[in-house]
Amino acid sequence: MAIIMGTAGHIDHGKTSLVKALTGIDCDRLQEEKKRGITIELGFAFLDLPGDIRLGVVDVPGHERFVKNMVAGAAGIDFVLLVIAADEGVMPQTREHLEICTLLGIQRGLVALTKVDMVEEEWLELVQEDVRAFLEPTFLAESSLIPVSAHKGIGLENLRQEIAGLAREFHRDPRSDVFRLPIDRVFTMRGHGTVATGTLVSGTLKVGEELEIAPNGLKSKVRGLQVHSDSQERAEVGQRTAVNLHGLEVEDLERGMVLSHPGTLYPSTTWDLELTCLSSTPKALKHRTQIHFHHGTREILARIYFLDRDKLEPGDTAMTQVRFEEPMVGMYGDRCVLRSFSPLRTVAGGKLINPLGRKVKRHSATVGQLAELAESQGDRRILLQLELAGLTGLTFGQLRALTCLEAKELEKQLQLLGGRQEAFLFERDSRTYVHGRLAQELCASIAEHVREFHRKEPMKQGISRGALASGWGRKLHPKLFHFILERTLKQGALTADGDLFRLPEHKVSLASDQVKLRGAILRAYQQGGLTPPNVKDVLTPLDLEMKEAAPVFRLLQEQGELVKVKEDMFFSVQAMERIKEMVKGFFQDNPELEPADFRTVTGLSRKYTIPLLEYLDKEKMTVRVGDKRRLRS
């Protein structure tokens, strides 16, 4: 297993010297660092330990001006080596660095008490007591405290053994298998081109694989990999990795971007967090406060929006929405650090709950859903994310980012939820899912809409698919609409009659006078045969207007008794069948049909000829070519 240890501590407490004494590698590589004698940028080394363990080491700067660099380095470490100088003891950056490690969810580590050769024994004992008191309320309360001197080699072997023991006992909690490598350094290597380095925080990477740089979406390919300066074909989670990128320039990349596989991370300008304000923060954080937001190796300006309060007091935790000036990419469970805009100091930290956040109405039920989501596991986490997504649903890829479950585990949970009808796959190509309860509500809603349609239009057999989709009032993805309609039919709540949908119990019931009217209209057109009467000639003897008789005409069309050729021109279905047979007979001996031919074959006048020819075109029986018609194949 690959493991990363990071240093932490105040400036000039000997972090870089200690790393060099342990590993033989000088992490200060910049001319300015050597000239000024302080660490400015992140440094990297490795330590070979018993049991074939190669421990990656990230050395961070201790100066308060470079805390943002420290956060970038600490974001990928597994345990911390807190360095405290014996001659100075606990200092401001000692406290802030340890707070940052706590906010990032680091739970393991040890403490090196450096420069012990520079103090008296009595002073050393006092400093040790002071350090133990400082560590008491932290995750390092029970950790080893090892006195060392990098200059004289005192305690180095003891420290090395303690580090080896911590490395052997380390167990990484299972997380997502989505490949992510937050970039902390970009440079050009002679003969190779652009190289990006970082700690591989999840998944694996192989030479030759396609890459996407998030959040800007640039594409590349892995030309080569190095892990701790050794060329490899594959890099795994927890390893310090250098990636030789094809087709990109150094100017295309910067610290904070993330290497990923295409289509696995989803840029967003809104995140939902479970945010905790540090007890040491001097005052409460206010709603809409602008802050410096640190995630992975990226720092960005953002504003915080509290969902159930106007401010967050020191020591308190609340569901919070963070809105960024530029898109960010993350996954459920990621840790974040917030620093005040001015003066710069660490004030809070959070756990990412929803990296695809939407604007949330304050004091709404959504706040409770987010709070539950923060503590959720497995299938419950999936269902809560689907519930928050609503009608848009979520793809399998989005669910990987929103749940941080490994692909196989997510697949298994979705199958179980599908079997229990708690989640439904409604679009197979993109593998998009919707919450089961929402699907049931939509099925009930569409059936109720058809019921209301019957109430308003009792003379109609049913409603067409198009009218149902447009009149329902729910803006659904077409595939989701199809899924809901088919599911409602399968449940028996709706019935399909050809292209029309109705409630199973719906039957068109005519009043006694309408029954007589139906019979009178139908007889008139059946008797008219190929030369049907005008609508006015049918209705005048009945003392009716068309608007009064229109429902009966529609019903006769839906029941297949009348065919509407154009406004106020109807034929009985028997007459229309005779006309079609005559036309088919003509085409058996002739390739084309002219209007004159149609009049000759049917014996009809021009009054009927043109409307009937246009009707046959519309019915796709014939196709018009100039003034002639041909039989459609």
C-alpha cells in the first residue's frame, strides 16, 4: 500500500532539515528557498522502510504567508509528522497547521520535538509537558513524542521506527475508485514535454490512458508515469505521481486543476457542505461572507450561504452552501478548508455533501435532507441524492461522484434498490436513474391528469401522447415521460386505444338526444356514399349549429365511423375505403395519377377531387410529384 506522510509546524522549527536527515533528500529546490533559508513551495521526498514500504513525504512551508501552499500539500497526506522546536515550543503556525490537519480529516500522526541539542534537559522536560497539554484535545493526544536533532542525529533511528510502525498499522478507508490527481506542480522535462505532479487521491492510472483536465475540460493522454522518481506503467492511490502529458503546454495547466478520466468529474459553481467553525475563530462567520476556499490543491474565492441561520458561531456546525467564482470539481466526503478574506487566517472546515449543488431555499426541508445526507451510508446516500436531484435524475457517473462509492458497490446497491422499486433506471444509454417515490408520484399525477381530461372532455375517447406530454404541466426529459407513461400503463392505471390514452373505466356515454344525433349524422354520411352532404345540410334539419354538434363529430372520428378530409368535409369510413380501393386499382396499370384520372376513376367532381388527393398524400398513400401522384412504396 502506498502511504503519504506530510510535515506540519511553525517556520524554522526544522521540518526540511528533519526530512533531509531521514531521507537524504533536500526538499528546498528553489534558489530563493536556499538564499532565504525558508521553505516557500511544497517539497517531496521518499523514505524506504522495512517490509518493502516506500513512504512518500510531503514537506510543507511553515511561514504564515505560505499557508495556502501548506494546505495544498496537506490535502493528500495520510498521516502527519508535526514538528515542534524544543527551543520555542508551540507557536502560531503550530496551532494553525494542526487545525488544518484536523479540518482535512487527518486522524493519525506523531510529533517530533526538534533541536533538542540546543536546550537544557530541564527546559526539554518543561517543553514536553507544554506540548502534551497542547495536544490533549487533538487527534495527536495519544501520539508518540520523539525528541530529535537533525544536526547531531539524536533520536533519528527512534523516529524512523515510530514512522515505520505507523505506516504498518495504517489502513486506508475504502473510497471511490474514480481516478483523481490534484495537480500541485507543473513543469517541462527536457525530451519529454509537460509534466504534472500530485498525490493520487483515488483510483488508478496507466500509461496510454485518456485524460481530462478538470474543470476546464482539456483532453490529453498519459505518455509516461513516474512514482517516486521511478518509471512505472501504473500508479495507485496514495502514491506521489508525475504524469507526462501528451499535447499540452505548461501554460495550459496550473496548481489546483485535477487530472481525471473523461466524464467522471462534474464542474459546478455551487457546493453543499457540512461546515464547522473553529473554536479558535475570534468571531462568528456571517451569512454571505467572502472567504478563501481551499479544496485539494486549489484555492479560490467564494461566498458562504447559511441555510438555517444568519451566522455560525465558533465551535458550531451547520449545513452551508458555498458559491464559487469559477467551476470546481469534487466528490462526496471531500474535505475543505476556509480562511477569512482579511486578515488571512483559518476559520472553518467542511465536509463536501453535494458537489452538484442547486440553489436552496433557506429554512426549507432540503436543509434536513442535506443534514441526513452528511451522515448517510450506502443505499440511503444514493436515495437522498436522487431525492435532491428530482425530475432531472442522476446518471451512474454522477452518482459515483455524489456517493463516493466504488463502481461495483454502486452497481450492486442500484440493483437492490431497483428490485425494491426504490430507484428506477429510465434511460439506458446514459444510465440515468430517478427516485422510486418520485416515479410513483408521477404515475399517479399522469393518471389524475387523464381523469381531469375526461371530466372536461367526456365525449372524447382519450388523449393523444403529444397532448398528454404538453398539457400535463410537468417538464420531463422525453425518456422519463416515456418511462412514466409506460409504467402507468403496466400498472393498469391507464389504457391505450391506438394512439389515445384513457382511464380503464372511461366510456363515452351519450345523452339520449346525443345518441339520436349520432345516429342521424352517421346515417346521412353513410347514405351520401362517395358524395357526402355538407355539414350545414346535415345540421339544418336538426336545428343545430356546428359548435353544438362538434363533440359528436369528434366521437364518430375517434370511433372510426367518419373520416375528416378537410374542414366541413367528412366521408363515412366505408366510402373512404371504396375510394382507396379505386385508386389502388388504377395504380396496378398506371405509374402516375392525374386529377383528371382521379375524377374518371371515382366519378367525383372537382369539389371532392383536390381535397381527397391532398388527404391521400397526408395519409402517405400517395406522394405528389408536380401535379401528379405516385403510389408510395
